[in-house]
Amino acid sequence: MASPTGHVLIAPDKFKGSLTASQVARHLAAGLSRQRPGIPLRSLPVADGGEGTVEAAVTAGFAAHTVAVSGPTGRPVEAVYAVREDVAVVELAQASGLHLLPEGRAQPMTASSAGTGELILAAVRGGAKRVVLGLGGSACTDGGAGMISALGGRLLDAKGAPLPPGGAALRALHALDLRGLGELSGTEFVVASDVDNPLLGRQGAASVYGPQKGATREGVKVLEAGLRRWADLAEAATRRPSRGKPGAGAAGGVGFAALAFLGARVEPGISYLLDLLGFTAELAGARLVITGEGSLDPQTLRGKAPVGVARAAARAGVPVVAVAGRRSLTGEQLRRARISAAYALTDIERDTERCMRAAGPLLEELTVAIADEWLR
């Protein structure tokens, strides 16, 4: 239960495009320390499986490991995965994210998930027995084909030559050689994702997410055809019907490859990661939890980090308030999500561009109202 003299637990997600979750937490802590000197504060930045998942794990005590891997266009990038004991957290966005595209130029037909496979392989060779895959923010729609190639699978065309990278090339897939995947035996895989899309169809990876990655209407058709060919051969080879499972469409179909080839199980992203990060232990004895993300909107209600935090805190009887860059949820929607109050940067600064540029100082200003209303 909440304690009137307990600590404040600061557990935000990132403000995308402005601040990482750790930066949000630091600004909130700085503001609260000024408003209520001496009040005990604890910070546990969180993530729901997308960008920032590894950072949240490292903040929670996991060790960071940096490796050079292939970016979404094949150019080398430095990526980080996190390890604690024999559990590794691998974030797709670290290796195959949209933000890694050179000069921001979309490559929807050829972008690859190979770097994610290289990250997984590094974690397994480092001793990981369980790999938690955070899927979100991907640049690719290759169904995880690049990931499987990097893990030792061979994707061959009708002449026995390896396929080039990307989802479009999958239309020419003729055969799979999976003998090289043996190194993964004995490793448990968990996909942490709240995306419930299947691989194919109107709600699938190409149709829903392809345009967000730069695919034209014709490009979406090409990608859909490639993913269908990939699914046909993959399911025949693995004997795991996975294309229609919730989460198969996550990260341009990387979820499908994890299900079909790695035998992964899908867990709700935020609730699974809160357990992994030790949220319950940090919550014990708290008087208030502050969570948040860049935009509190209807997408938040579909299992995003603030709602996961609020529901977990509600079970312990601890009130939750949220901060955001902007808010479009009604008071009733917030209450149903177990969020007692919300504070947006746009409440104190109408210029949205300045809200993005000066998010940190504005967050510190928001703590005046939070302290007055919740920490008397």
C-alpha cells in the first residue's frame, strides 16, 4: 500500500524525439528535489520492448555489451545489448532501427534485420541462456529473413545462390538450409512486444507498417508477396505454423521469424519488462509513482508503458500520475487506465516546437504542480 512518508518512484518511458527515458527521469528528479528537498526518490526508467529497452535494462543493473554489427543497409553500426547472469536483452532498434538509415533515407525494399541476428549471436556466444527480444522501431520488412541469415540459416534462390537482403528479394526464395542454426539449441527466446498483428494480410507487417517505412502502394504488394513466399517455405521447414499468430507482424515480420525458427514465446512487452527490471521491488513502500511518455493518446491505452506501470502500481495501492509532451486522453480514459492525473508540457508551453527543444527544463517546471498536488 502507498505510504504517506514513502519514496517517489520515477518510472517514465522516453519522450520520442526529445529525451530518453533516463533523461526524463533525471529532469523529474531534479525538479522534485528543488520543490521538496530531502524527499526520497528512486528512478527506474522503463520501456515496452521498443527503443530504449536496453537502456532501461542497463539502468536497472544489467551490464552493457557493445558490438559492431550490420545496420539496416549493411553499413556497420555499434549496437548494445544488456546482460544479467544468463539473461540477455536484445533490442532490434539498436541494430536494425529506422534511426540508423543513412541520412534518414527510407529503404523499405532492401533494409535488413541481419544486425539483430548478429546481436543475438553475440549474446548467445557470451553465455546467454535466455534472450529477450525487444521489437520496435525497425527499418525493415524482411520477415526476419536477415536475422535468420545472420544466425546461420541460408536463403537460396532457384540457382542455389544466396538471396540479397530485404523483403522484396524474398519473392525469389527457393530453398532454405537451416543446418547452421544449431548453435542456438538450448537457448530460450522471449519476444517482448504488444504488437498483435499477424504477418500477412490487411493487418499484416507490409500493409500496416510498410508505408511508415517508406513503401509505396506497389511496394507494399511486392513486400506482401515476398513475406508470403517466406512464410510458405519457413513453415514447411520448421513445421511451426506461425504466420497468423499475434505478434508475427512485429518489426516488419521479425516476430514471425522468432516464432517460427527460434521457438520464441510472445509476452506482453511492458508487463514482462517490468518484472525483468524489478519494478515490484522498487515499488514497495512508495507514496507516488510518476510515469509518462511523449504523447498520452489512444495508442497509450493499447498496452504502452504508462498504462503498464499504472496497472502494476494500482495492484499495490500506490497512486500514479503521468507526464507527457502532449495529452489527448480524457480524464475518464486516464482513470480507466489507473492514472490519477496527467501533466503535459503543452499545458505550460503552447509552442510545440519549443516543447520538443526544451522538454527537459519544461518537465522540471511541471514538477511544481505535481509537488503541490501530491507531495504536501
